Amino acid sequence: MIFFFLRQKKIVFIACCFLSLFSLYAQTDSPQIDTNSGTQIFAFKYRKNDSYRILSKVHEDVLVNNVKNHHAEILTRVSVKVTDITENGSGLCSANFMTSEDSMSNYDGAHFSWGNEYPSIFTRNSRGIYTMDDKYFMPVVRDDPVFPETAVKPGDTWTEQGYEAHDLRRTFGIAKPFKVPFTATYEYKGTVKNSDERIFHVIDVKYNLYYESPKSGKENSGNAASRSTAELMNRPAVTMGYSHQTLYWDNERGELDHYKEDFRIVIETYYGDVFTFQGTAEAEVTEFGTTNTDDTLKQVQDSVNNLGLENVTVKKGEKGLTISLDKIQFSADSSELRNSEKMKLTQIAGILRNYNNDLLVTGHCALRGTKDDRKKLSEERAEAVAQYLITLGVRDTYHVFTQGKGATDPVASNDTEEGRILNRRVEITIMDE
């Protein structure tokens, strides 16, 4: 589990709950727990070059001074690679977190825009304890779960220290992670089997938060006059709350398979404002193969050629293999797809169904109008293509992301009409990262 504070325009704090860095997926059933599993030694097992891709979802209500401000749907896409193994069995991991949030109460589930990215490098030992530099802000909840060194049996409990490390750089100019400690209580419940007869060990985790921020002396001193009123008002004084998690542990592979969580966080500021964040979280594995290869490039290009698709090119890119719809046709100065382009997308959908990877749809414009107008139009056109692919059933709403780049990435000169036509394109990337 990872808690993470984001800024949002309407209020100062947004708290998000994300899930841990190992293969997770959401589970809706509650199977009967077998309490006769005997004693077990739990430990993380790392394998060099293993990769994990996780998609986590948060459903959260945000209250300001006990009045509901909004409901947030928060998506985090995490890609992790174990780059090396130390002599004591710890895993050195390189990770990238992408966060996307819809903070409106009228969320329609169409898709999520590609959001902020947070790279991170850390080491985690076999018990689950992190070692990482303070320049990294993700993951935020660390040392959870942590396993005992001795064997446990169903009914056994143990406690371990953990902490949350929040990113308050933009809100308060705090350069390092803002760390909030906690003591977690663990209980080993027993085992369950899923529909594929895989065995998971069920571990219950609870912790409460109560943390008074150290005072710097500036809050009530003459120096306070030199600081903005907003900064003083919204500085966290007390952080409170709880987390209740049910972990489903794969002891054969030495990794967490999935879990569910309820949470509530309350932030009181020095000026007496109260921000409350409460909700649930879930996550799923996003396992898929590498597509950004010469062989796959040829396969996809051959499919495009065999379908007779005009103005469609295929290329390798930074995030994966990209199918570019060049000269894509919309109604004039709008994001409404023409029927000819819908027919073309229907054929491309057949190609995309051959891969399980997430999709990133990127819109581009010619150099016309203002910068803001170009950005908005490119985003809307990417959204139109994404929504049509979702309508066709190529992917669900949580596996199609969009972004608009305006006219910042042209492929031809904007000095000619032919060049401007080429720059009006939409790219669909089959994502590897």
C-alpha cells in the first residue's frame, strides 16, 4: 500500500492510496480461510530482471472541515524491474509511478489522462524493509508488510514499525519526504485457494496514525510575517487515521498477489482546518510481453499493409510500439471523428486485440491557433480515439490513457498545407513500460 499526497486546484491536500509494488489484482470474493496450514516462514523472494506492472485504483471522498468537497477516482500505473540481487537476498529495484486523477463527482469512466511520472530506485530486503535515498518520494508507505524472522502459524500476531513518506515539496517547499511513523499489527489467518487452486496465505494488517509535526519555531514567531498566510494555514500540525488491509501472500513465489484495504486520514493544520480522506483501494496485475521489437514491428506493419490501411505507419518509440494515424480526419476544428476514420480504427482494433498491453493515445495538432487551443484540441482528439477504442471493446477504461501534445512534436513542416496535414495525427502506443 502506498499513500501519496497530491495538490489539487480546489483544495490544498489530496490524499491518494495506492498499492504495493508486487503482482496485485483485485479480488471481489471472500473465500473460506483454512486455519490448518501449519507454521510458515514468510519472505520476499527477488529474481533478477523480473518485471512487475501494477494498476491500482482508489475510490476516495475528500472532506474539508467536515463538508464533502469532492469524490476522487485515482489511478496509479507502476512498472518495476528487479535490476540486481544483493548477497543477503535483497532486491535492487528501479520503478516508475504514473498517477492520474479525476476529482470531479461526475466521473464518467471514459478513460484517464496520462499524468505525472515519479521515478524511484530502492532496495527491499527479504523481510520487506526498504532502503532508499530521500530524493525519492515513491513508494510513500514503506516497510509494510514486514515479516518476522521466525515461523508463524495461524492465529499468531506480530508488530513492526513502518512509515509514510509524503511529498510536500510543492505545497510547503519541504525538500525531503515528510515522514509519518506508525506501528502495524499483523495477524496470520491461514490459507485460501482461488479458482485455479493457487494457495494464498491471508495476513491481516492494521495500523493507526497519530503524528504531531515538529514545530520549527516559525509558526508563532515574528518570522511568520515573512511567510504566506496560505502556507501557515495549511501546514500539517497533526496527522491521524487508520489503515486496514487484508493481504493475500503467495509464499511459493515470495510475493504479494493481491490485497484489499479501507482507509481514513485526517489532517489538521496549524490554523485549524481539517482535511479528511476516506475510501477504498484495489489493484491488479498488468502482465504483458514486450512489443517494442523489430519482429513485432514487422508483424504489425504487415497487418496494416494486408488490411490496405492508408496513412497508417508503425514505429518503435520510447514507451512501446506506436501505430500512427497520419492525416487523421475530424470534422473541421473539432474532435468529432469522421466515419472513414471510425472504419479505420475498427480495423486497427483487430490488431490491438493481439496484445494485452495498456494503450497510450496521443493527439498532435498543426501550428494553428494559440498554444492553449492547440493543446486542448489535441487532447480532445486523443480522447475521441480512446473512447472509440473502448466502445469497440479493445480495452476497458482503466487500460487506455490519453495525452495531448499540441504542436510541440511535428513530423513535417508547418509552413505548407501538406506538412500541416501530416502533423494532424493521433498515435496509439502499445505500452511496454
